[in-house]
Amino acid sequence: MEQIKILLLLLLAGFTADAQSFLRATALTCEQQSQPMGLSTARPELRWRLRDSLINQQQTAFEILVADNIQLLSKGEGNYWKTKVTTGKNGVMYSGKPLRPHQQYYWKVLVYDKNGNAGSWSEPSSFYTAYLEDSTWKASWIDDGKPLPAIDSLYYAEDRMPVLRNVFTPKGAIKSAHLYVASPGYYIAELNNQRVGDHWLDPGFSTFAKQVYYTVYDVGAQLKKGKNELRLSLGNGWWNPAPFRLFGRWDLRDYQQHGRPCVKAELHITYRDGTTAVIASGPDWQAAAGPVVHNNVYLGETHDARLPTDQWKPVAVAKGPSGELTPQSYPPVKIGEVLHPTRVWRVAGDTFMVDMGRNFAGVARIKVKGPRSTRVKMRFGEDLFSDGRLNVMTTAATQIKKGGIPAGAGAPETAWQEDQYVLSGKGTEVWAPSFTFHGYRYVEITGWPGTPRKEDIEGLRLHAALPQNGSFSCSNDLFNRIHEAVQWTFLSNVFSVQSDCPGREKMGYGADIVVTAPSYLYNYDMSGFYKKAVQDFANEQRPLGGITEIAPFTGIADRGYGDDSGPLGWQLAFPFLQDQLFEFYGDTSLLVKHFAALKRQISFLESKAEQHLFYWDISDHEALDTKPEAFSASLFYLHHVRLAAKFAKLIGNAEQQERFEKLAASIQLAIVGRYYVQGTGRFDNATQTAQAMALWYGISPEPEKSLQVLQQELERHHWHVATGIFGTWMLFDVLRQYNKVDWAYRVANQQDFPGWGYMFSKGATTLWETWAFSETVHSRNHPMFGSIEEWFYRSLAGINAIEPGFRKVRIAPQFPDGLEWVKASYDAVNGRIRSEWKKTHNTVELLVEVPPGTTGTVCLPVPETAAVTVNGAPFTGGNYQDGCRQYAIGSGISRIQASW
């Protein structure tokens, strides 16, 4: 303890002018969202981060004001909640007057530092309540009254999408107005010919029989005196898919509730005199056929601008989906960036090719002028063939290709991505599709009137608007390229579900989520997005208790265990995401909410196990060595049960904790007995994957021998990866745990096959599904090998959590030979954590920043005899253990230098 005090005094000596700053709350969130629109809970959680440059600072208390009027708040009044000085951390459940639905609230917070001194009030934030727990919608589901096609082939015929409208006149001066839109399929809302909001592809994909999302928009500024027109243009989305047989086997319509595009909408108006009105969708609305004549999430969209939307008729009251209406609390899809072509050239005749410069997910926006009825076609692909033709094969929907797998009656022979636009002939026309998205780099254009120019085409990069929580850079150019490719790959695969690829499949595969979740969480705020993912898997839990391979479920259940359950490594997403949300954010709410479902899942797995073992699984997808299928399946089973025991302990269920701990011990004993070769360190087939898995799960009776076998396997592959989806993730984490950073660096830094450098040598700008170059089969925009990003943050930068929510941290950077410097940061619950170091032959300089309220340990891997200074002052304290000088630190910025 005395050494800690000495270190803190030395740290304080490094600060002068900044030491007078006050502790202040920043980044205010409500239900882990910034200024959310549409809360459905009457007791939301209010959180904030902390900012102060003083060393060892922490919050001891807070005050909160909540008002329904921003003017009241600015005067220091909270007519809904005004707390006293309250002892606590930087988060609290709302406990003021009962919140009313359909109301905007404003709040701010004042925090007190470690000495009991008040800082300054935060900037105000806000939240808007929608329907609360006991509220009921007034609107009805409505559609255009058209029946679904009678036979499968007709789903591929032209079908003008409905446009629904209501014309209304406000009864007085408007104070505020909010539009609520619920729809199982995609939609575009317009008010007085102006698009509402900046979202794309609302709503998210869900299990429509159980849950349908709605969005709330602030539209007060778009209303006017006199007549107003509200229009809702509907698309199919995932609600009305074609009877397209995925991989020639599964028709999505057999696994999800579906129907004609429909909508439920309400416009809530508050007048200046305090009265309110609700304009709700119902039989008084009108419907007309719109200009979108074809749309499909895989195959693309066709828009015929010649077709007027003017034949209005009464709408039909629809049955609609049966799922519970839930406000969208995860980040919506937005335009993240507008890309411009690097090159446009003529291929032959009226066929042109456009290179957007890199692979990404989104749509193309065109600006075109030409004769009426001119049809511009755009096909999309990730690459070109050697003869210059567009390669559509790696993004052909679920491998539907001519001469291969058929998708059913009326389906295209090759399911490429294609958009079409038919010109109206009225001047310059600007268009982008509204109800689809693609994975692509290249666009093949045919039918363009004249020659397209670079300025005529834009690439709209679409993705969930995830707040950026992390940053990483280093002196290794390859690693920086990997990090950049990870960003582009990850964001290409977040369209309400974390997908495997944005072109070919677009589905939420469990294993792809598991291995990349820590990397996503270091880079982005995934709290809302992953809560939805957990709920997606919970919604799809099978009657017998198993969890599906994919959520929302599309029928795919490879190597599962009956009842449409998925393989064990893919089922793992359900408990694993709950665990990661707890570890990164300290959130136990999901553990409580889903514990009964997890118990059902474990009971199902117990019923399928043979003497605590399993014998099949997809296992280490895309590994180069033979996959340890049965071994990995049993380890995934063990992982499930260990998490169940952990959750039981966290929620205070001692009986279930004991049950699961005993079961986990029995499973581990069975695995070791079946797969361990005594005295050798070898597990199963002793591949990189098998050894990494054994060490990662901590089951080896002789871990040093198992590590030696892993080293032999790395040497056998000339220090290249031979692992797949799980093995790669676990390999790098094992090497971090065992302080083998030079091994990991050597493997990650390879420039030839197999490795990340090889991908870039072949022109990759996003990560591939396979280590080998795949011309016509595998995805070129696949997140799973982005799991190395976790190693960048945890090993090279050394940012590790000791306690959930990073409230206590361990900064333990590892210094491989060949790497000169690293800079990284992570925005945790309390605030920013930063680790920056640079190294010469015998000197290391390390800068560590820890936010107020956070403490931790710095572990510096330097010789025991190294001379250490902290903020310029000599320091001889701390412990030396496992090759590291260890120091306890408080919050603030620490500049540590070691030389030897």
C-alpha cells in the first residue's frame, strides 16, 4: 500500500496547470443510448463518463435534474426528478416522478470528486418516451390489399410496391410532433415530400412472430400550417422474401412469419395550448402503387420512374405480424461515407465498369440524364475476372449459380446482385435503391445514355451507426492495414444483425459473432446491437431448448442436434454475448432475463451428450489442418456450462451454480480422459487448433508441454496459421496469455500464404472467408479472421479489464522484436483508457491514461534491473513478477520510462 501511495505522489508531481480542472460528467446516455427516441421503460438507466486530468480522481457522489422542459433545466430546476447529493458511481436507475408516454425529457448531472467538491454541471441530454409498459397502440396494420402470389414463380414478376398516405390539417400551433412507424419490412417515410430522418433499411430483421421493431422520429420541423401529407413507401425487406431456396434447400418463408408489406404508424402532435392529437394508420388512409417494381434483399431493386403514384384508393386493414412491438434501441443503419470511383472505363459496347476503390457494403447512387424509358442496369461484384469481366460469383446469393444449385421455380439461375433504374426522361435524375444493399467493389453498368463519368456515380457506404470506442495504430504497416481492413469488414456486416458477409448470405451466424465479439467491442459501442443479437437468439430458441445456428432463423442447421438446433460452436453465441456484455459494460440485466432460457439450453445439451461428450460440429471452419471436430464440440459444451455456472453465481443462484460447476467438472474430466495423450501435452490430433483450444480452455494437465506441442505445430507450418474461425481467435489469445508475443508477431507478420499479408498481396481491402484465394466461391468481406484485432488491443497495447466494465484495468503491453511503437485507446464505461509506447534497444516509454473512478495495474515487461521514472521522477517500488515490473495506478495520465 505504501508503494501505491509513493507512485501516486510521483504521478501528481507531473501535473501543474491541468490540476485545477474539475471533475465533470460527459457522454451522457439513457439506456446506453445517446439521446434515445422511443423508450419503452418507465425506469431507464442513466449513465455518464467522467473527465478530469487530476491523478487518482474518482466520483464520490452526484446530483441529477430531470425536467420535461429545457428552460426549467437551464434554471437548475427538475420538475420530474431532483436528487439530493447521492453517494454512488456514474450510473443510476431513474427514480423520479412517473414518466409519461410520448414525452421529451431533459436531464443533466453534477458530480462530486474524491474530496467531496462539486464540479460543474454537465451539458444537458434528453430522452423521449414512447409507449411504456402498460400502453396500447391506437393504429391498425394497413396494406394495399393485394394478395400474395398464388405460385412461387410469380414472386419474381414485377410487383409495384405500395405507397400509403394520410392527408391531414393540424388544428393549431404545433409545439412538437413525433412519428412512430412499425413495419416488418423496409419502408421510407416522407412528410410533405421531405424524407423523414436519416435512417436506411428500417426496421431491423427480427423474428416477426415474436418481435417487430418500431422507430420514433422527431418531425416537428417538417409540419406546416394547412394541409400536410404523410407518405410511407413500403418494401419487402425480410418480411416478404421471394420463395428463394437458400443453398437450394431452405425457403425463408418456411421459417419466418411473412406477408404482404404492411405498416402501423402514428403521428403524435402536441399543440402549444397543451392539447394533443394522434393521427393513426387505419381504414381512412389511402394506398397507391409506387414506382418500385421489384425489390429483394439479395437480388436487388428495380425502380421505374415513369410510373406515377396517383391512383389513390382506400387501404386495407391488414393482419400484420404477431410479434410484440418494440422500440428500436440498437443503432440504425445510416450513410457512413460517400465513396467516389477511382476509375470508370468501357468494357465493350454499352457496358462500362466502375471501380469504387475498395470492397464495402451499401448501394450505388447515380445521377443520369437521358430519354424516357432508358433502362440503366447495374450489377455488383467484389472482383473482376482476369479477362476484365465482372465476377459476381463470390456474392451470388447463397451459392445459387447457373449449372449448380437451383433456387426454385422462377428464381434466377445465377443469383447476382442487380439494380435497375428506368428513366422518366425529366431532366437530371438522381436515384439510389431504398430496399436492398450489396457487398461490392465493382459496378458493371449497361444501358447508360452516353458515357458515365466518375461524378455520375457514388458509393453510399451503409452500416449501423455504431459509436467508435477504440483506436489502434503501430509502427508495423501490415498491422495497420489489417486494422483498417477490419474496420471496413466489420462495418460491412452490421445491418441490424452481425452477418458473415454482406452479399452472399447476410445472416447472423453464431460462430462468426462469437470469435469477433471481443474485437467488435474494443472498436465500437456494441451494447445496443449485441442486446438485440442476444434477444434474436432467445426468440429463436427451439421447443426442446436448443439454440439455432443463425438468428433470426433462416432454416440452416448444419451439424446440429435436431429440432432445428445449431452446432455447438454456433449455439454458443447466446450465452457468450451475454458474458461479453457483462465483461465490457458490467451489465447483468441480460443474465437475469435469459437465465431460464440458458437452463433450458443446457438441459437440451445434456440430453444429447454421450457420457458428457459430443462427436460432431462444424468446428474450426476453414482451418487448413484437419478439424478436431468431436474434441471442439465437447469443449464448446464445456464453455456453455461454465458460463451457466458463472451467471448463476453473479445472479445469486447458489443451487444452480453448484449444479453447473459439478457438470462442468465432469465434462472436463471426460474430455481430458478421451482426448489427452498422457505425458505428451498432445490433445486429439495435436494441430494448432487442437492445442490452442486445450490451452485456451485451460484443461491441459501439463500446459507447458501442450505449449511446446503448439510451438512444434507453428514450426511445422513455418510460422504460418493453419487455424480456422475458432482456432485463429484462440491461438492469438493463448500466445498473449503465455507471453509468447514474439511467436504471435511472427505468425501475424507473414506476407505470404497463408496469412493476412497474403490477402493484401492479392488486392484485398477487406478480409476473406478463407486463407486461400477463392475466385468463385468464398466471400471476400468476412469478419471472422478479424478476431486478431483483440490481440492488437490486449497484447500489443495491453488494455485488459480486471473487473467488469473496465472499472479496474491491467495495462500490460507486450513488446515483440520488430515493433517500435503502439498507440491505442478504448472508451470504457468510466471514460477513455489509453496506452501508448515506443521502444528502442534498451529504453521503453509508456504513456497510460486511466479515467476517473478507475484503478489498475501497469505491467511493464522490462528487466528487473531497469531504472524506472514516473513523470520524470525515479521510482523503485512495485513488484517484479513473470518478467514484468508491476505498479498500481490510479486515474490520470502516467508517463513511465524504463531503461537498462
